[in-house]
Amino acid sequence: MALGALEARQIIPDSGPKREVLREKGQFWTPDWIAQAMVSYVTLDSPTHIFDPAVGAGVFFRAAKNVAEERGGEIGFLGNELDPSALQEALYNGLSADDLAHIEIRDFILNPPTGPFKAIVANPPYIRHHRLPYDVKQELRHIGVNSLGKPLDGRAGLHIYFLIRALRLLDKHGRLAFIMPADTCEGVFSSTLWKWIAGNYRLEAVITFAPHASPFPKVDTNPIIFMLSNEPPREEFFWARCVQPQTRALKNWADSGFCAIDTADVEIYKRSLSEGLSTGLSRPPTKSDCESATLGDFASVLRGIATGANDFFFLTADRADKLQIPDDFLIPAVGRTRDAPTDEITHETIEALDMKGRPTFLFSPDGRRKDNFPPSVREYLDYGENAGIHKKSLISTRRPWYKMETRTPPPILFAYLGRRNARFIRNRAGVVPLTGFLCVYPHRDDIESVERLWQALRHPETIANLSLVGKSYGGGAIKVEPRSLERLPIPKQVATSLEFVAPYQVNQTKFW
């Protein structure tokens, strides 16, 4: 099948039970233009077979047949698949029973094949850690210890262990191409993972995608292709950013062994491995600016309040009134980023939310005994226990279960994940945020200092630096954790233009 011919397309529902099934299985098929580029790389040395640890609909095998035909040769197929129905789809999509004759129905992670394999290619199932059973997580922990010498952080998804297993099965001089979500090099586990990979294998190329060129435009993930060989590590690698979907340039580039190509469809850089790992493999190359201050020089960051049950603890004004909850146990709050439509939250913002019937009060009991609360509060807590609120996972760890987290209203909020651009919000209404926001607490809280910091954080050059510290998702969305946000660079020219005194210019005990 030639590139550009009719390819098998996966229909991805926007929501509902069918979408949830895809999330549970992690099954999102790779488009042909991506599969052919990946296969072109792993078959550069003309291996006799190609191995796919998660065969699915057989996209990579169909691509391999095409590439082999173009080169005037043949190739055999080996692989594993856990879901037999996926192989039926592979037959429907043009593969023959002979093509699939050596595909085994087996769990590649828990019951891996013997190997080794000269050419491995995969789009492993993207199943996040919270969807994995406890016993599977324990097995994954053992894989991390046996492979890397230490366990990975428990937030590593199943796809990470597909990569580890596959690399350990890669034959000497063999090649591997995996398309993975960006958390592979952005997650809390990534430093440990890539220290092991970079110390034992050769990273040859990394391919990223502009949001409009994503291979999975309806999937909330930022995909990256990693191309590695079982060769001694090398200090340089190629980093590419594809800016045009359905381009043949990626395949041509892989076919050429990463020789330079003259195209506007793909931006290509040669980078040092140390810089790439330091900056982040999902991010473009940057020159370190040792004169840049960071947000952490001027403020500390905490996550918003996690109630564990917003339906119970986050109340509308009308409901709080009907429950007769005293004001002493109600704190003005904001829950969703869409409830803060501008870069400022004012009293008018909260009034407008009240008019729409949105929750604006956090029910915030302290740790006193239940019988020491006013009758209306006791009655509501009893209602919560009868509804099983106290048994929810987060709430059950609290003593007593109803004792709410506390936060001083932060002068600045950060909306860290959403369909809107990530942004810093001035909190003029004195509300506390839930977990849709991060809390930014300036080291100096006088109004002038807070306003100057807010302006610096809103500056386009500062906002652009969020990509250097955040985890990237589909459609250009970014999620930034509290410690990562404290590392956000504030460009020197931004700080200077706003009359900052950068911390490296003054006594280190001062911040302004």
C-alpha cells in the first residue's frame, strides 16, 4: 500500500462508553504516515523479521510490507497481542492469516517472549497508572528494579514498561522505534528512566509534533517518536519537529539514515544528549540563560485544596443557606478554571457565579469532635456519613474525615491545565482555589510587589517559558506541578523592564 493510499482509520468517539473502552485498553491506532517512518528506521539494516509487542490492528506490519516492497525485499512478522479481537481488525485491514501466523496471544509485560529481536516497533497501550490493578503495579515495580536497579515512581504508566521490556529484548546492533506520550520524558520518573536508557543504548532521533500536526488529533496526549539502537551511547542525536500532518518527509528522512532533507514540513536539529536530557526531549533546544531569575526566587507555590468530594464540600450560596451552615464554616472559593474567565477574580466575578448557580463556598470544618459543631453542621456531617463520603479514598485518610485542608487566599492563582491557555490570575476577591489551580504566594506581599510579580508572570515571554517546565498534552495544553512552576524562568529583560531586583544581584537573603 503506497503512502497516501486509503488507509484503515480508527473512529475515535469524543466521549461516552466507547471512548472509555479505548482509554481502558489504551488502543489508539497509529496512522500510516507515522508507521511508515518508524518502520523505515528499524528496517534500515534489512532484518528478516520485525517484532511488534502490541500488534493491534497491524498498522506497522502493513507499513513494513510497503517499505519492503519499495526496497525490493521481503520481511516476516513476529509479535504479541493481548486482545484477539484486535487481530481480527488486522485481518479486516488487509493483513493475511499468513502475516499473522507467528503472532502470539500473550501479555508482553507479564509474560514476555524470549527474543532477542533485530527490529522492534510499537505504539504501546497508553494506560495510565491509576487504571492499573494493584497486583499489576507490584509486578511493574519488580520490572523496574530488575531492569534499572531501582523502582520507578508509581506514576509511570504501562507504556513505560513496554519500552523497558522492548529495549531489553533488542538484539545487539538492533533498532527500536516507539511512539509514546510526552510523559515518557516529562514525568517524575523520567530522570531515572533516561539515565538508564542513555547509559545503555544510543538515542538516534526524537520526533515531536506541532499541535496541528499531531498523529492523534482527537486524543488528549502529546505524542513523541523515540528511535534507539542497541549500540554504544553517543553524545549527539537528531531532534525533529513535524509541522505538517500527513507529510512524507518523515519517512524520507528515516529512509536516508537521518541525512538532511530540504523541506519545510520538518524542522531538524542536532543536539547534545546532555542538553537534550537537561532541557527535556519533548522540548526544543534552548540555550541556558544563567541570568534568568525563576518564579521560585520570588514566590512559593502550592496546589489548590483537594476536597476529596466536591459535591459535598463545595457548595452554592443557595445550598449553604438552605443547610443553614454558619459563615464560620464557609470560605469563598473557586473550583474550575472556566469559573475564572479573565485574568482577574473580583467580587463581581463571584457574584456572577452565584447568579449562575455555581458553587462559590468551601465547606471547611475543623478537627473538633462532631458533637462540638453547631446542630446544622452536625446534621450535614451525618448526612455525609450516611452517603459514604467518609469512605472515599482521599477523605478516609483524614482524621477526622471531615477536617478540610486549609490555604491562605493566594494573591495570584495559576490555571495550570485546561483548554484555555495556561495563565496567571490576580486574586482580588480573596478566594481559596481548589485543585484546578495552583496557589502562588509572593515572598513579599505588599500590593506593589504582588502587582509587579503578576505583570512579570503575565508577560508573553514568561508564559512561553511554561513549555520548559510543564508536561504537555494534546492540543498544546500544558500541566505544571508546583515544584516545576517554581522553576519557571522569568527572562531578565522582563524582570528589568518591570523594575525587579533579581536575586542574583542582591544579598541572597533578599528577594526584591
